[in-house]
Amino acid sequence: MTQVDRRKTDAYRNLGVDILGILGGPGNWQNSIRRAVAAIKASTGLDAIGIRLRNGDDFPYFCQEGFSEQFVQKENSLNIRTQDGSLCRDPDGNVSLECTCGLVISGNPDPENPLFTPKGSFWTNDATPLLDLPENQDPRIHPRNVCIDQGYASIALVPIRANRQLIGLLQLNDRRKGQFTLEVIELLEAIANGIGEVLLRRRTEEELIKAQEHYRIVADFTYDWEWWVGPDGKYIYVSPSCERITGYTQQEFIGEADLLEDIILPEDRHIWQEHQKNSLIEHILGEVQFRIKGKNGAVRWIEHACQPVIDDTGRLLGVRGSNRDISDRKQAEKALRQKEAELRESRDFIRDLTNSLPDMVYSVSMPERTIEWVNEAVRQLGYEVEECVGRTTEFLYAIREDYLAYGENLAQAFAAGKDTFETEVLLRKKNGEVFPAEVTVSLFRINGRLIRVNGIVKDISERKKKEHELERYQQRLKALTSQLTIAEENERRSIAADLHDHVGQSLALARMQIASVRKRVTEPGQTAVLDEISDTLHQTLHQTRELIYELSPPQLNEIGLSAAIREWLEEQVEKRQGIQTECIDNGPEPYLEPDLRAILFRCVRELLTNVVKHAQATRVKVHVNRVNDLLEIIVSDNGRGFHAGATEQFLTPQGGFGLFSVRERMADFGGAAEISSEPGQGTQVILRVPVNL
């Protein structure tokens, strides 16, 4: 070894002492590493010094001095990546690292290669010949040659270990050749190991300090009252929350070990003493609740939980406890119990009330339609309450189709925004008997969802029976009324015929006889009497003809329905009332039974009478049409009109032969009367009746 090499070796040995002093000095480890790198560069006079440290799966430069920004940018990452950017890994799953730095950090250099030391360091005093090595002789992995391209000749790469694990790399580069010796590299390895050990210790210490601070913050700022009692029963730690809960400070609890037991209410103290025995002596985990009296005299409920603290050797280090103020919860529980009692009382009242009802009352959860509760009236169906609760309502329906249809109707009522829904269904008793029922339900919503349906089921068998009897009675009454109407029309025709054939003829004959006698009488007084008698007979004859027309117009049977309507329009409406009329007959009149013809005429006449009396019209039209097998008569006017819905007040029997009778008579013959009107728009009534064309 030359004198120069000896001096250099001594300088590196002294540098190692300085570096350990820097790393062991004050400040955080990050700044210590930076000062160490600066010291190495200043002491060695080398061009560039850098330290790489593990960061995840990579080993970027933690700090460096002397390398250009371009160099660091190219060399910073050692990861080998695929074309899609993902990391390459070896068969053992380790991340693959490239270039000589990656080879040293991986810890897999060739021990036979003179460029590597037994401890895995790489060094060379002239890197240029590496460019001429064949690929199979080059010890490097995917060499980048950036160091050589930057002109660095002397290169040393020394692994940094801590607890025998590679955690980084110390890199020394210089553009001059011959800057290293094996002794220098060995000293650098010692320096690198010292860096690793000190770095591990400093990082551990800082992490411990951070952890302690973290746990202190967690403990001090917990909402609950946390504490740790040692094996001697004295407090090791008490969290500040104790003062908020009890009014006593941390120092007061730490200074007086029995303070907690002293503030527990006497009637609850035995709970705490039994728990202390279990936790401290028998190491039994547990939770208890008790009351304390705070410094201000207020009583608070405490929920306590604790567990023994035992180290890795099994030695008891005390008890770790947590006290939580549950006073509000206790008050809430008390209020809840009161509400539950009130609810039970209300439920019992509702149960007794519903059980007193003769009808079945139930509650069903939706959408499953599962019975939640039902009153005792369900026994009328042969079921006990217990048989029904928890089942869907399908078993109550006579057929499944009715069950499904009811569900659809319920969904439609809910979609329409209804709060109640009523319908009639067929239900089946347990013995198989089917009966009609009226179901009335209330719909309950939460956030726009149907969650429950409460309902009442009423057996309407008797009502249906009476309704059926009433319907049959109404049908018989309707048939009788129709027969009476026809009989009335027949009687009208008979009376009209008698008046025409007998009374009318007799009056006409009497007038003719008086006229013959007058011709033979010459005395003025007698002729005046005869003229007066003749006028009276003429007036009586005219009244008789009007009566005949009113009872049953002869033209109805002689010239047909349309002609009779037209003549009545002209005589009774246009001439007498001054209302413009029009009668349109579209085609030949079909054959009509005398009874039907008379009823149709009377209906049209009633409608025209209503126009004269109420419509204040100036024009009225009657259209007689034939549509397929229907005879259609349309009566329309340009009068004041009315709300068509209000016609129901006129469609009652009290209206005589009014709109009610018109509609009923049409129904007797299988027809119908359709009314349409708006205020100020006139009125139109359409009569339709089936006929044989």
C-alpha cells in the first residue's frame, strides 16, 4: 500500500467516526442522512455521492450531492416494467431491479466476479471497459450505462443493511480513475452498515415517539373516561374526560386510588366491589353499570368495562378500564319503557275494542300481504287468531284469481293516491263455505311506499240476500209498471176511439140537425137560440177532438209515427208557441208495434213540452233515423241548456212522465235515452230502441 493509499484509508476511517457522530446527533434522521452525505462528499472530494432507500417496491435516491438533475431523473427508479407499465417480478415474486444498482440491492452478485466484494459491494476504478464486455460476460442486469455516459470512471456501490436486510445503497462516483482501494471499500461497507443500523434505530425511535403521541392523543381525547390501574391498585393513567363526567381532575384520581369507589352511590358500591374482585384477582372480563355522585352533587349513570393488561411473558401489568356516561341513555330507556307501557295499554285497548266488534279487523304488511294481527272475529270464519298471523291472506279468498285481482285493485288505489279503498269479494270459511264480504281498508305510506294495510271485513250475506230480493221486487214492479203503461195506452186508444166513434159523431149529428131546424125557423129569437146551441156543440166537438188527440192521436195509427210527430210539432209548438220547428225523416218508417209507437210518440211529446216550458228556445228539430236495427229519434233545441250531470235531479218518479219516465220507458223496450247539454249550448236528447226493419 502506498503512502497515498494509506492516508486515504485513514481519512475514510476517520470519516466513519464522523458519520456515526452525525447520525447519532440531534434532529430527525432525514436531516442526519443529508448531513452525512454532505460530509462524505466534502471529506472524499469525490464528484457525486448518493443514498438510495427503499420506498415501496423501488429504491429511489433519498438524497444526493453532485449528480445532475438529468442524471437523477434517468436513474431514480430501478424497477423493470413491462410494455403496459406493470412491474416485472422474478419466480419468487420479488420485484426485478435493473442496472448495477439493482444487482447490488437484490443481494445476488457473482461472488467470483472481481468487481464485487464478499459483502456484495460493487466497485471499479475504470468503468469504461464494461462497455466492451459481451452480454453473457456482463455482470450487470439490463445495464443503462448512464454513469459511464456521464463520464464517471470510478464507481462504488455499497449496500446498506439493517438487521441483515438490504434497505438501501450508498453510491460514490468520480470522473477520475483510481479513486478506490479494497481497504477503502471495506471501510465504506462499515460506514454503510453503521448508516443502516443508526437509520433503523432512529427511524424506530421516531416511529415510537409518533406512536406514543398518537396513542396519547387517542387516549386523552376519547369521549369516554379511560384509565389504567397497576397491579398495586394505583392509577397509572386517567384520561381528561374524567373531569367532564365526574368534576374531578386527572390528578385527583391519580393521587387518590379509592376516589372512584368513594363517589359510587352506597347502594351500588357492592356492584363495583364484586367487579373489582373478578377483574383484578380472577382476571375475569366484565361490564357493570352503577351510579356515581359527581363533584357538583349530580348523579350520573356509568357503564364500566375493563380487561387485564398482560405482557408477552404473562405478567399482569394492571387493568385497563373504560367508563362511559350513560345517563342520557338511561333517561331515554326510562322514557322508552314508559312509551312501551303506554303502547301496550293502547294496544290492549285497541285489541279489546276490535274484539268487541262483530266484524273482522286485521292488519297486513305490504307488499307480502302477510297478516300481522287480526281480532277474534276471525273465529266467525272458523279460524283462531294464531292460525292466521304470519300467513298471507290468500287462504281467505274463494279462488286465487280473486286474491290476485284484489292485489291489483289495491295497487291501483295506491297509485291513484287514495288513502282508503273499498270493494266486495268472495271469501271462504275454514269449512269451505263461500260468502260475500265487504272489505274496507286504510293504506299507510312511508317515503312513498305502501307498507301496511289495515282493514275491516264485513259479512254481507244477509244484505246481499235482501238486495237480491229487492232487485227481484224491482224487476217485478218494473214489469208491472210496463204492463200498466201499455194497458194505459190501450185504454187511451179505446177511450179515444169511443169518443171519436160515438161522442164525436153524436155531436156532429146533433149540430147538423140543429142546422136543419134553423132553416125552418123564421122567428129571430128562436134562430139566435139555435145558433148559440150550434156554437156550443161546435166548441164541444172541437174540445172532444183535442181530447181524442191528447189521448191517442188517430194519425199515429193512420199516417205513422214520423207524420204524427211532424203534425204535432206544427200545431202545438210552431203555431201555438211561435217556435221554429223542423222534422226530418230519413227513409221509410219501419213497422212498429202499436204499443211501441204510442210510447215513442208520448216520449217525444214530453221532450217537446219540456222545450216549450223550460228551454227558452227559438228553434227545435226532430230527426228520425234508422241505424242498423235501431230506430233513433233525436230531439234538439237551441235553448239555454244546463249541466247534463244535473239531470239526475229530474230523473225521479216525482217528475211524472218526465225525463225519468222517458228513460224508464225506453228501458222497458230494450232501448235507452241519452241526454247531452251545456249551459248556453242547447240540449240534445237521443232515443234509441231496437226494431225489426
